[in-house]
Amino acid sequence: MRNAWDDVPEADEARAASARPARRPRLRTALTVLALGQALGAAADCGPAALGTSRVLTLPREAAAYGRSQHGPLPLQPGEVVITFDDGPRPASTPLVLQALKAECVRATFFMNGEPMLADAALAREVKAQGHSVGLHGFRHPHFASLPASEQLDDLRAAEAAYREVFGGRSAAYRFPFLEETPVLREALAASRYTVMSVDLGVEDWEPQSAQQMADKLAQRLAASSGGIVLLHDAQDRTAAALPLLLRTIKAQGLRVVHLQWREE
């Protein structure tokens, strides 16, 4: 049975519908990034009313695994949260997510798929330019358990190649699509010193629901867990629309945001 916070096939369908040939110049992406820059420049400076980012947690590049749904907890204090996003970048929603984060001076971690990363490279770079961390989430977001070992490894290599092309260097973190971990990929990721990131809680933001419903779920689950790794999806329109309220909900509960990053190689 799938955990309540796992990714779902609807996210795959949305991504497939918006997929475009990689490496082709994209006027729409350029205009999106330009509009994003203008919106961020117009945003008010963050003051004491903003949620903010309380501290940065720098992790070593090692074969670790975090997220209480499957592994041990991150070294967080009670009341600390790490905000993460999966499945992007997506021109229709990721810029709005970035705008909401900027307005609250919050830094997050984006686990990107290689295919949209290549298709919207300018937007992917904009995510990192805004100070957020970027990890991998597979290349095409498959169910790895249904694939032979060779195809699982091919997907990892393709995701790594996409990251090198868009950002240069090598990513330090990986989140499995659908949180479906497999032995062959766990072994390959450990050999390359990837941190495998699972989750502590989510709000099922792929399901039809209002922003208030998502905020109520988030408040209830954060209260029960005293914080942790929050799973959201920047490829979802409803998530982008609800994010300002979700961030205010975190603020109202007196929680503090921690930004994850990894040591440079």
C-alpha cells in the first residue's frame, strides 16, 4: 500500500502532458524566467513578519538516508522543518512557487526530474540562483521496481547527465520517484555517496482539494510530528496557489525553516 504522502501517477500525467523536446531554445521559458525576475524584484523585503530561514544544515556527501517514513530522522531540533518539492521544474507553476518562497525569505530543496530539467534548463537554473538546493528525482519518474536493473541504472545515469548539462558538477541528493526504493539503485547511490532523502510528512497536494484543506492537514501533521521533512510538488498548480497559505501556517505554529545543503566536492 502506498504511503499517504507518496507521489502519484497523476503527477506523471501532468508532467507527460507538459513534456517538450530537450535542449530546444524555449521562448516561453525565457519569458517565464524574465517575469519571475521582475516579480521577485518587486517583492517587499522580508521583515520580522516573514517566516524566514532560521539556519542552514550542511550535510556531508555520504551514503546517508533520511526521512522517518523509511529511514532515520534528519538532525533537526523540535519545531524545525525542511521544505522540499518534487517533479519540477514546470513553467506554469514553479515560478509561482519561487515567488512565494522569496516573499517569505524561505529556502527549500527541489528534487528535479532530468527530463523537465533539460526541457526548461533556464528555469531550473533560476531555482538554484534563488539560493535553493537541487537534488535528483530520477530522469522520467518511473516505477523502478517494475524495471530491470539495467533500466534503473540507465535512468540514474540519464538524470546525472542532465544535472551536469544544466548545472555542471554532480548532485549530492536523490529522492526516489513514488518513494519506491530498490536495492540496485540504493547500492549505486551509496557507491556515489548520494544522500537518499525520503519524507516525514506531506499533504497529498496531488489530490483535488482547497488551499485551506491543505493548510489544515499541514497544521495537524506538523503538530503531531513537531516538524520534519515536508513533501510538496512544484509541478502542481494547486500547490503553487496554496503555498503562501502553507508558509503562513508554518509561521503561525511557531516552526522554523531549516535549509539543507551539501558540502562542495
